[in-house]
Amino acid sequence: MAACGSFHSGAVSEEGVLWTWGAGGEAQLGHNSREHALVPTRISPATTPKHDRVVIFAAGYRHSAATTEDGTVLTWGERVLLGHGDEEPRQLPAVLGQEMFAGSPVAMVACGQAYTIAVTASSKLPHNRGGASPQQVSAGGRVWTWGARVGLENLGVEGGAEYTQQLVPVLMDPQLFDWVQVVMVAAGDEHAVALTEEGKVFTWGNGSDGRLGHNDQECKVVPAVLCNKLFDNSAVAMVAAGGSHTVAVTTCGALFTMGDGYWGQLGLGDRQNRLEPTRVGNEPLFLGASVLMVAAGLRHTLAVTAQGEVWSWGNGDGGRLGLNDNADRQVPTLVSALAFSGAKVATVAAGTLHSAAVTESGALYTRGRGCYYNGEMPTGLGHGNMEHKHLPTLVVLRWQSEVRIGRCRRLPQQHALAFAMVTHQRLGEQSPVAALLVELVQRVLELSRAWPEGRITQSDGVLRLLGGGLMM
């Protein structure tokens, strides 16, 4: 998998090795320095827990986070965003032990502009509603937050709208999510999104421009649910949060956007804001293919379809859309497969000024601005210079042999649901899509191995379960 922060990027190889590059002024690269890196640089195994491989990498504005196979969280970069109980920066990945999360392994982590949010691994225990206390329910599928505030409010933690910095992970009351386990979180600049195992979406934080989807621009101190009627009565399969907009994909492959539309990043053919989830076109818009996964940047959006095609829209400055120009696009526009040497794309990532894509064969491509506007700081393209790239350009990673990014490999069964970036294990007894997802998980368990090139798309539904990506 690959992830793009504001001005840096990272990728995890199929062996679980983490590489980072781009701006390093706040130590967000984890290289034990504050130097920039123009090419991908391997983070030393000595900085991660012994015998554990990295599964997920998340990049924020001035900090980074990662999870390992055993559910350990690593954070590094700027001060209060790291969750270690102090305001000291970390130049190397530092461990947040599971004791910080009530003894539960963490399934995924996401970085906002000035905060971090994590979800513990879901359990198969029955749902517990009806007023049970947080201590009486499973610690799995729970949301934890730390760092600075989201927008004008705290991180969904009760206590009012005062400016409060959370120096250690704080559990969000499970009651805020109707006692249903959360399986995915997404972090925007100043707002956050959570997806439950029932396919329901909760949003909170800064509500300006309608990014929370509640038909207003009010800030939400605690999570508020978006009813499935807003998504054509479909369950949601994945979510993404950009600078000031939000994107959701339903289980039937439909795409919905909400929030700031000034740059065309909503894909609705205009520059208007939307205060509620609005469907982006229909199936013919994507040549009849369903959408598998999405990524939201500061001012642009990317999508991958079941055909392995990439579509992009929004602000095109510096070539971040991969369409060989600087023009904005107000509707999804197909990125030529020739830009990826004809390969199908498995997953995409979007940052502030740049974008990334990983193909089925594990090749990594980036495009966009190569440096910040003053020309002094790289953005995370990884090509050894700070030149802009208007088309997807292959990033070369080598360590003893060629490195492949974002590909599946065999997992212990107990870890099989911790599939990198999205973790769509909605398998609870009460889930309306449980039977389908159980079948998909069984199929993944049967097929989880180093994939021969082009093989994964032959397994219907596996890509969706993986969030559109070949993980780890």
C-alpha cells in the first residue's frame, strides 16, 4: 500500500518493509533526521518492533503513523500529535503499546492535519446495545483519537469545544456509534469519518462547506450518523476524507461525494458545495464499471474501478490528476492505462499536491507537483528531483532486489481481517451483508499468497474486500 501526506509519502512492500520520502522538516519521514528525501528511503527494521512487519502506513501534515501485524502502533514526527504523553517530537518510529488501547490490537490508523485516529481490531462478540457501559462491551472495533482538535471542536471526546490537546489515545464512547463496531476511519484536515460494520457512516469535526453531509455547515463535537437513505438505501463499503470534502463508496459500487466543490473535487460537473451525500453520475460514467475504492486529497479525488482503471477529478495544478496538463476537471476523467504501462491499478492515494497509484504487479507510480510553491521543499514524488510530473511516473525502489508495493501475502488466520488501509471486516452477526462478506473472507483466506501478475482480478469481490488495494 502507499499513502500520501501533505508533503511526504510512504509505501509498504509485500515483505512489510516501510519506505518514506519527501519533506522531512518535522521528522515525519522517520529517518532519524529532519532532512528531506528525494527518493524512497527504507526505514530500518531496528526502528520497528522485532519480528513484526508493517501493515498500514498513514501520513498527515507533519507526522506519520503505522501499524504492524500484531496490532502495534508506531508514530513519529511533530510533538503532540504522537500519543506518547508528552510534547516531544520523535525522529524515529516510536511504539504505542497495546496497553494504550485497553490491550487491544489496532487494525488501522489514519492521520489528519493535526490529529491521529485509530480503530482496534473487530471482534466476533455479539453487539451490545441498550445502555451497556463501554467496560461491558468488546474493546474491538473501537475508535481512539489523540493530538490536536478536529476543526473547532475536540476529537469527538465529551468535554466541550475548548481547545484541548490529547497527549495520549482517548477512547471515544462506543455509544456514540450506537454500540456497533467500527471497521474503518478516515481523517480529513479538520474532520473525521467512521464506517461501522453495518455500513453506516458517522462524521464529526469542522462542518464548513457541508463536508460532514448533514445538510448544514455546523461543527459536530461528537459523531453524527448519515442515514443510508442518503446513499440510495445502500450500505457503505468505504470512505475517504479530503481537505474539506468527503467521499463514500457503497457496496454496489456507487460513488457519493459531499462538501467543498470549488475545485471540482466532488465530480458533479460544477463548483458548488454539497451539504449532503450526492451521487456522482451513474455506472455509464465509469464505462459501466463499479467503483471499488477512492482517495481524497486536499482539492482532488481519485477512484479505482473494477476494471482496474483510474479516474481523477478536481484541481489539476502540477499534474496531480495525471492527465498531462494543469487543468481542473469537474467530472471524473479517465487516466490512460498507457500511463501505467497498460497494467491494471489496484489502489490509489491522494495528498495535498500529488497522487500515487499501485498496480497489480506491485509497481508504484506518482505524479503532481514535485515541490512546494516556493521550490524549497519536495512533496513526495520520489523521483530524485523536485520536477513536476503531469503523467504517472514509475518510482524505482530497490533493496538487494526490486521492491514490489502493496501486494498480498499469506497471513495467519487470526490476522486475516487486518487488511491494510480499509479493514472491511463487517462480519458481525447483525450485519445485513454478513453472509456475503463471510464468503469473501473465506475466498481471501484461500487465495492469500504472493499473487501472480494479473491474478487478483479473476477473484470477484476480493478487491472490494481489500478496499481496492493489494495490501501489505
